[in-house]
Amino acid sequence: MRSVTQALTHLDGIAQRQELLSRGITGGQLTGAVASGTIIRVRKGWYALPDSDSQLIRATRVGGRLGCISAARHYGWATPESPGLHVRLAENASRLRSPENRRQRMHGGASVGLVLHWGAPLDPGDRTRLVTSRRETVLQIAHCQSPELAVAAYDSFLHTDPIGSGELDRWLEELPDHILQPLEACSRLCHSFLESIGRIRLAREGIRGRHQVPIPGVGYVDLLIEGWLVIEWDGLEHHDNGPAHDEDCRRDAVLASLGYVCLRFTYSLVMYHWYLVIAAIRATLARVHVDAIS
């Protein structure tokens, strides 16, 4: 007899009772597995392995599927550091629960940090079990997120999934003009969330460069402007990371020895103090231009 754990593993760790019964699991097995802690009851009629993706469990507990920017993160696309929880709900969804407690009903709106997306699937073939399809995710992001956050996710989709993103342009053409027009052109050359945000914001300032440029002794740099100014975007993974900091210092020293100027910007600076970022870049470019004239 197949075990409950085996059945759930084949169903991405989370499943409805009926799905499990159709695979030969009995009601007694489910009751025993819950009692022993082998599985957890997410909400009425839904079960999961304890180590399943926590965001998938939370979205299921609410009563829907992981969607929008949360689905993008699930797929490995670049997203903001704290995107909250976005849940896709069917038009007739009811008996919604708190993402943290299956016994706590949601009254008078969603929980803090929870964004609900209501509506039917785009088409029957687009219906997915636990997380919105890539197409539906792309379109939800465009409607829900700012243009620069949307493009950052699309850049990452292109970079991480060259085959799966082959239909991206066609999907975007489904968007109404007022949503499509503000979106910047996407680039598979940007490898991180900050890199995409920086590219979009610098382009608005009329500053463009080359992305992921190889430099001998250094490796690839995030952005090279005018052939000498290197910009590196340092995400939160650099915080409290001694080896990464040491490597960054080595790279900066090599760049300086080769005649490059390097500026580094953290997630906090880019997202909350952009005025300092653009001021530093403009001042550096202007200073070198003045030195060249004099």
C-alpha cells in the first residue's frame, strides 16, 4: 500500500483529500498521519508534508493558489525582498482563512501583508493546482506591481528560463495599452533584481551602459558605463557575509589597478535612497569629464 508521504511527495507536497483517496490512500491513513505529525492538515480537505514550501501552505490555507509576485518568487524570478503573500482566488471562493491559522476566518478583509487576487483562470488550460501558471503570473504582475518591479521580474524570467519565457512578448501583448506602455523593454542580461531596477532607473536619467561585462582578473561586472565606470549592485545576501565582502574588496582592488572606477550600491540605497545613487553616479561621471578637459 502506498504511504501518505509518498502520495504527497508526488503531488508537490500538498494535496486535497480527494486527490489522495484517488491514489489509494484511505481515510484512516490520513487520520493516523495527522495524529502522528507525519503530515499536517492545512485546511478542511487539504493536507501537506510539514516541510513543504511555507508560502504554498499559507496560500492553500487561505483558500487559493500562490499568485502574482509570490508566484514569481516561487518560480525563481527576481522580486522585492519582502513581497508579502499574494493569493489567487476563484471568483466564488469562500470560507477564507488566515494564512497562519486554519481555524481563524478572515473577516472584513485580508490579513496584514496578504494581497488577494480574485477571478477565474484565464482559460481552462491555464488552471494550475497550487501556483498560478507562468502566463497568468506575468499578467497578474503587470496589473498589480509598478512597471519597474514588473520588468525586473520579466528580466529574471528571461534570464533564468530562456525556453519557458519564449512566449513572454506574446503574453504581454494581451495587456491593455495603459498598462503595457509604461513597461520598459526587458533584458535577459540582467541577473538580479537590483540590476534590473538600476537599469530601468538609469535609462530614465539618460544613462546607459553594458551589462555583465567580463574583465580579466575580476570576472563579470554588473554594469560598465563609458568603458571605465563599474557599477555593482549588492543585494541583501552580501550582508554579514565575510567571504563575499573579502572577494568584493579583491575585485575592487583589481579594477582600480586596471584603471576602472567602481561604485557599489546596496539594496537599501537603491530602493529607499535612489537620489544618493544617481547623485554619486552623475558626480563621478562629471568629475572625470572635467579632469579630461582640464
